[in-house]
Amino acid sequence: MKRLPLMLAGTVLMLPSVLHAQSMDDRARAAAAATKAKTGDSDTLLKNYVTPGMSGQPVATVDGTKTFTPTLACQKTANLLEVLIQPSSSGDIGVVRISRDKDLDGTFDSSSALPVPVSGICANGVISCQPGTWTQCHSFRWNLDSAKDLKLTEVDMPELSGCYCVNNSCGSNLVFGNLASVLKDLGGGMVGALTTADPRIGVAEARINGPVIDYVGAQTTACTSSPAIGQTVYRANPAAIQGDAFALSSSNPVFQALAASSAGAGKAQQLRSCTITREVTLREVAVDDVISRTAGGYATIAGTGGSADFLMGSPGNNSLRGGGCSLFDFRMTLHVGDPDRLKSVTLPVYSADDWAQVRIDGMLVAYGPGAWTGSGYPPGNCEQDHTTFYAPNTDLKPLLTKGDHEIWLRVAVADRGDAFAQIHAEVDTSCKTTERIVDLCLGYGADPKCRLSAEDVDGVQTFRNGVATGLRPLPQTRLFGNANCTLQFTRDFFERTRTYACTTDSTALPAPDLSRGAYIIDHSTETLLADRTKAADGSITTSTRNFSIPPQGTVPACEAICKTRAPKANTAAAPDGVVASRQNAPTGYDTFYHTCDAANVCPAGPGEEIVSACGCVDDFPEAVVMMQTVRLAGADMVCTSAVP
């Protein structure tokens, strides 16, 4: 009986020795395993750190021995947004009810329902069609109204992205069969609109409970009552950050102290990114943009094909009373906004009872029935006793330069009379195209302290680590505009993304002393480590000692993964209709890759079948073919029947 306490005591005494005997390699592996358990994938990272950190919950250290509650948000709520959906018998989502906590006080402030059924879901909006079909479809983008409530704004379908169909025209029970992904996609578009309108909002977690998805949110970006925070200004004008940073650094004592230090006086290098973008703008041109009546006259008649007639004169027949011989003036002002788009401007007809003159900016262009060229009374008998019509078809275009022009109709009436003049304009109303290159790299390119380190041209990497790759993108054809104004452009490039390596100053740090390192390399062997040290008094000491590399553990040839697939209906939608309607087989497959567990078992998800068992799966050739196919297909995404 006395031996048992002695044995226990011996075991207790041995434990510290065992722990102490654990190698550095074992301790590192244990720490790595503990860290991976806390941050191994996005879900665990979200669960252990992001969600509790943003929502004011305790966060534990990697080993779990300590907890703390960070303050990362000014306000937080568990009810930022709640979306409830209810599918109808046609497969469309008939009811979408949205509840929001706009002031982040923990309670819902508003509740609303979508006014249209949802037949398709996009990353930034929805599509509503005739229930159960893909006809009479309308595209809507998520937006916010003046009260900061979510609303739908009708747009052209190309303004939406990632669209797919959910009603019975694409399959049966698609909403309930894919409820989690449908809720995430629908709610994600709403959250995107909210965070775009108010960059202070951050979403910590999305929770799905049946047909409801809840979002936990917080105000994280800035503790301010206004969503128009200063940091978002640079999104609209990224080039402004350079000047603002310089102005702020010039008055910042901490920056100036660091710049004047020995480290700041040395040579440093910064990587600076910029873009060169080709901007193409198309604008519809109306007749009024080219020529318009701004004063005088009594009517403007718009014709077809970009024409207009401007009418001026007396109100009716014999509406003027001369009383012997009187002069009457009628004036009309035409504004010419773009004279280059004037095809023709003529005086097709004018009439008078009795005499008439037509002038433009005081210059006489027509008269009748006789040579009435002066500014006084007519040269003949004032009374003509009838209305005379003239059709000179005079070309007025050379007189109508850019700006305002006065059309002056003067008539002389003996007893009773009238006057009329018509100006006819033909206008080029084709789309107005503006093309320019926005070069935000101009300053870096002209700076002798900067050199090009990397460049990406329309997805093709032409520079890498300061060396040209030899690759060049093919000329691309892109479509710009909308349904009323569309043009096709083929250019060598549309966007260049560059990275410059810039030296911040010209003073170099003292060159480091590499003599000790050179001595160690030159005099050491696989079993002997040589060293040379320098004392404060300048004396040199050399030494040698035995050296051996500790044995390394075996490393597997690869991380064991498996490849699976699950059937999926091709419900993706485009302006031309649902993709499945253009395919021979309307059902395809989603491919998944899983990391195998310690027992080398593939953790396949529900409905997935294993394509490749656990092992070293190499699908690089397949990936290269797919990427090359997408790249070449994207070189020209415009189909046309026009003769080249």
C-alpha cells in the first residue's frame, strides 16, 4: 500500500521533465494546430473573431486562456436587416418583406414589401416577369430613396450582374430547394446598396432561419452622424490622395520627426499603384441641343429624322391695320448650340400683305414684291391688295454660327395685312461620342525616381517585377451606350493597371558591413561553423564550433484533397433569356474541392458525388484551358450580322 503514493509522486515529478523535453518543433506544430483551429477557414475566422469583434462580444486568445471585449464599432445591432420570403405556386417569390433597424438601436424602424414578384435574382437587383414565365420581364436594381429606405429602380438588364432564374420556367421548387443561397443572394444585393449609400455600416454576420435571413450589423467606419465621411471622397477622385497626403505630412510633427531621423534620411522604396483608363461616353443628341427658339416667334414644329420648323409673323389673316402705310416688326431669336451638326437651314417660304423684308442679325436675306432694301418705307405703292407668297429657299446656314441670332421680319401694310416666315432646319441627331484617356500614372511615369514594376492591360500581365513578360493583349471590341444610343469600339486597350516602385529620397543609408557574413560562408562546412566578431576596440576574434542541422520531419507530397460535383439547373439569366433555354442539356454540375480529414476521408457535401478520391489532385491543365477559353471569348463579346 505504501508503494502507490511513491509511484504517484514519481509520476508527478516526471511530468515537468516530459513537458520540458518537448522539442521546439513539437511546440511549433502544436501552436500552428491551435491557430489553424481558430482561423483555418473563413467560417471559423468569422465565428471566432470578426462577428464577436464587431458585435461587442468577448474574443478569446488562441490558447483560450484569456478573453477580452474589443470596441470596434460606435453602434451595433443584431437586427440591421431582416428579409422574409414566401414563394408562390408559380415558383416566383411572391412576398419579400424587408425590416430594417436604421438607427442601429436594436429595434426595427421600418418594414416594407416589394411591389413586384421576384422571378430572378441578381447580385445587385431582381428581375420580375409574368408569374411562372420568362416573358414581359422588367429589371430592377437595389437603391435607396430620400428616407434611406430600400427601393427598386428599373434599369436595363446589362446594368445588373450575376442574374439567374428561380420560377417554374426554369425548374420546379428552385427557391425551397436552394433556400439558403437564394436568401444570401437576395439579401446580399440589399446589403450592397446599404453599404454603398452609407460606408459606415459593416455587416458582421448573416443568420438563416427557415425563409428568413437576419444580418448583424454595426457602424464601424467613422463615429459620425453623417454618412458623407471624408474617407469616401477619394473613391470618386483617387488622384487627390497624393496632394492631400503631402499637405498633411508637411504639417504633421510626427511625420517630420521621422523624416528627419537617420532612418528617414536613408533610401526607401514605395510601391504606388495607378490606372490608365479609356473613357468612352455616348450622349443622345436632340434637335434642341443643336438649334432652338429661345424668344419671339409663335411656334416650333418638330419633324421626323431630326428636322424642325420655326414660325413667326402676324397672328392671323388681315390682323394688321396699316392706316395708310405702316411698318410692323416681328422678331425671333434662334440659339445655335452646335453649328457642326446643322445639315442645312433654309428660308423655304415667307408671305406678306403688302411688302416684306427678312433679315438675320440685321443682314437682309429676302424682300418682296419689289427691291425694298432700305430701312424706310417701300420704294413703290404700299397697297398691293393681296397676300404674296415667296419660296426663295435661301441657304441660311453660313449665317447661323454658334450663339444667338435674331430673325427679323418687317412688313409694310397699307390698309389691312398680314405677315409670315418659316425657318426650316435639318439636324444631325446621331449619338455624340466623347473619348478620352484618363492617365493617373502620368506623375509617376515622369518621376525619375519611379520605375515600372508591374502592369496589367485588360487582364493580360505585360510587366512583372520590372521585367516585360512579352505578352500583349489582343485588340478588344466593346459595346457602349444604351438601347437608344449604342456604338461599338475596337481599341488596343481599355484599362492599364500599373505599379511603380518609387525611391522616396536620394540619400542612401550607410552600406552594411557584410564582412562577417562573408567570413562565415567562406569558412564554414556542413559540420563546422566558423565565425569572426569585432570588439568595441576594433580587435577581431575568430572561432569555430561543431554544427549540425537538426533532423527534419517528413512532409507529405501534397495536401490531400478530393474533387466532387453536384447537379445544378442552369438558371443563369442574360438579356437574351435564360441560359438553359439555349443549351442542349438544361442541367449542369457545380464542382467542389474539399480538404480531406486526418483519416483521409473526403467530406463531401449533401448531394455531391466524388469525382476524384483523396490524394494529390492536379487539375492545373484543365484550369489553364478554362482560363484561356474565357480570355479568348472575352476578346470580342459582340455578335453582329454586319458585313465587316
